[in-house]
Amino acid sequence: MANREELLMIRAARAGQASAQLNLGRRYLFGGAGLPKSLATALYWLDRAAQQDEQDAWLLIGRHVPYETVRQATHPSKLYVWYERAFDAGVAQAGLVLAKLVLGQVDGAVGEAMREKALRALHAAAQAGIAEAQWLLAQSYGHMDAPALDRHADDEHRAADDKAMLEWAMRAANSGVLDAQYALAEHAWASGQRDEFLRWALPLALAAVERIAAPGDASKVDVSLAGRCARALCEAGEFGADVPRLLEFAARAGESGAQLSLGLWLARMDSGGKRVDAIPGPANYKKGIRWLLAAAEQGEADAWFALSRIYLKAECSQRNLTDARRYLERAAQAGHGLAQLELGTQLWRHRREDELNDVRALRWMQQAQAKGVAEAAQLIGRIAAPPEPAPWAQDILPRLTREITDLYPQLAARIELAALFGLSRMEALLIDLKAADQGQCLVVDVRAHHPHSKRRLILVRSAAERQTLDRLIGVFEHVDCGPDGPEGNYRQRLYRLKMLERG
């Protein structure tokens, strides 16, 4: 409860006495006696005193009333004049609040001269060692993950801006600003500077592990940071106790990459299935499988492939060749290049068990090649060799007039097909084009008519070939291609072909 002296002060302040307003504002600013500490009330009275030219009023505002309190005022933009005066009087803290008030305004709300002064004030506050000002100044250069106050878009200034940004961010980080430390860690990760990343990120990640009891309560930033730290430590050859702690923290929070890495760590292997001797202790395949399955279900193709390797290991108590094959197929379907190569190789080796295995093998090999697996190209050449020229078809092709094409459309299509894919006369005349088209390749198989002929695959190598093939297939649509159809039997087709060759 206010005492008699304070009651008289309140009455005088309400009556407009400047000194009373100043003293009342000071009492609310620091609290004491019968008046509670209230920054908002202090600002109200100090503002009224400052309007009556009480210098100590705006000095107190500049030194002690933070931005958060000013922001809650009815008209905060009308108050920055006191911070401007305090800054001009040498109060560095006032420069920080002035910068936040002015630079936070939309363009046009304040004049350019005032914006420039606010930037100078921010620099002065940062130079004075105020950590918040240092971080705000770093953000002002426009590359940190926080609201920018002023962006320098000129390319010629970008290198200088980046240097200044990092300098002020490091000062702020060294002063204990967590946002700056997180931002520097992110910047180092994106730049590939793993040592610098660990410098900032590892203490933050370990602190998060200690601080957060349930990983499910962790923020996405902390979870990602923990997983990245573990991977960076492994890349640096450091396999200490911090790695599994960080991985388990991120894995339990549901990060698929951490689940994959933890599963591999527990299995003491890399993503290709090879033993990693640098990881201490024996492998725990049972726990490793659990985490790898969790990662795989979230779309980690490497996890499916790692599972296929584990189930092939003789030392694994759960060894199962059927499961190994099943997981290999899941990895290939998820886009894992090495899994696609291996699955294609297996299908090619067992092509006699199912004659379509060669087509399936080619499909997987092509997908592996698209993923950058160099070995796939060699095997593709073995499965589907490039077509050899067909001079006989190339000689006839120019003589296929519109009249001949209209008279014998299927024969003309077969000749064009032979010229495009290098077919022999027999293959061209007997191939069932609709059945032969397998999308990425053409299956040339006329053994039903000529048992001694060989089945072979020919790649469809370009969009132009695909377009031509689709057009030729259209010629045979709704047409009986058997001996009772319009083309007749093989002898009749061969007779017409020879007539064309003779001209």
C-alpha cells in the first residue's frame, strides 16, 4: 500500500507536475516502499515527464525500459524519440531499442535519415558488447534464419555482407545468444564445414539430450541437430559414447535418418553391409533390425538394403534368405541403386526359370544406371546388345511409296521396324509386335515358328524410337497377325517382301 508521501506524489503527478511524474516513474521503474515494480506504468509517467523536458526521464527510459515494454504501449512509434535522445547522450542500450523500434517499421513509416540513424545506433550497441544488438545486427545482413531488418541486395556487396554477418553472429554466439549459436551451426552444416558445425552444434545437442526427458517433447531443430552431430562425429572418425546417445535421442523422436544411423551403429556396419571395426563392442542385430525397420517404414531406402545385408550374415541369429530377398526388393523399389543392380543381376542369372526375368533384369539395371551405378551399364550391354544394322531393310525403305504402304501397311511397318531395330528378315516377318513391346525394350522371339532362333532384347534408346514404335504398333491394332489374317502365312509374307526387293 502506498504511504502518505507516495500518495502526495501521485496526486502531484496527476496534476501535471513534471518532477512528480519523474519521481513516480522512477519509483515504478525500480519498485519499493508501497509501490510495485511495473515497467509499463513507469514508462507512462516517465513519458509524461519527458514531454515536459525532464532530461532524467528520457535517460531512464533509454537505460531501463526494454523494447518488449515499449511494444505493448498504445503508440510505440511515438516513444522512439526518447530512445533517440538517450542514444545521442551515450546510452548504448537505448540504441538497441531505437533500432528495433525504427527498423521494425514498414518501409515509408519512417524517414530514410531516421532509418540510417537507427542502423548506426544498432552498430554502436553491438560495438558496446550488447549481445542482443550483435545478433540483431547479424540478422540485418540478411542470411541468418531470422527476420531481417535491412537487406543488402547488391551482389557486389554480398561477400562483405556475409563476412560481417558471420562476424557479428559469432560475437553474439560467444556472448551466449542461443539463436546465434543455432544459426551458425546451420550455416556451417550447409557450407560443409563439419568441424565448425560441431563447434557450435555439439554443445547445443548434448544440452538438449540432458534437458529434455522425453525425446517426443524435443523441437525439430534439436532433433535434427542431434542426428547431424552424430553423423558429423562418425565422419570425423570419432566413435565415442556421444554418438549412440545423440542417435537414440533423435531416433526416439522419430527422425528417420537417425533411426537408420542408429540401426547401422548397433549392427556395426555401414550402409553397404560391411563391418565397421572402428565402432567398439559387438553387434546387436536384434536392436539394429528394430531401428532399421522403423527407418525403412519412413522411406529410407538405405535401411531396406541394410536389412537385406543383415539377414544374409551367418552370425545373425535371425538369418533368413527369404527375408533378405524380400528386403532387397523393397530397397530396389524404394530407389536404392545397389539394390537395383543386385536384384537385376539375380534375375539375369535365373532367366531360365522364367523367360521374362531378362526383361525384369533390364528394367532394374536401367534404374540402377539412372542412379549412377557404373556397373549397371556393362550388364545392360550384355542383356540387350545394341542392334546391328539391317541393310536389307534400309535398302527397301526408300522404295516404300504411299501406294505400296496403302496396299501392304503391315509389311511396310515391319520393314520400317527392321530398319530401326536391326531385325533379320525372318524376325521382321514373324514378330508379334504388340507382344514384343515391353516398354523399355523390344523382345524379339520367333522360336514358336523357328525353334533354332534366339530370343533377344533390343533397347528402345530414345523418345524418337519410342514414338516410332508406338506408331508402328498402331498399324497392327485390331488386326489378326496370325496366318489367317490379312498378312497371310510366313511364305506369303516372304514372297511379297522379295517382290519389293526386286523392285
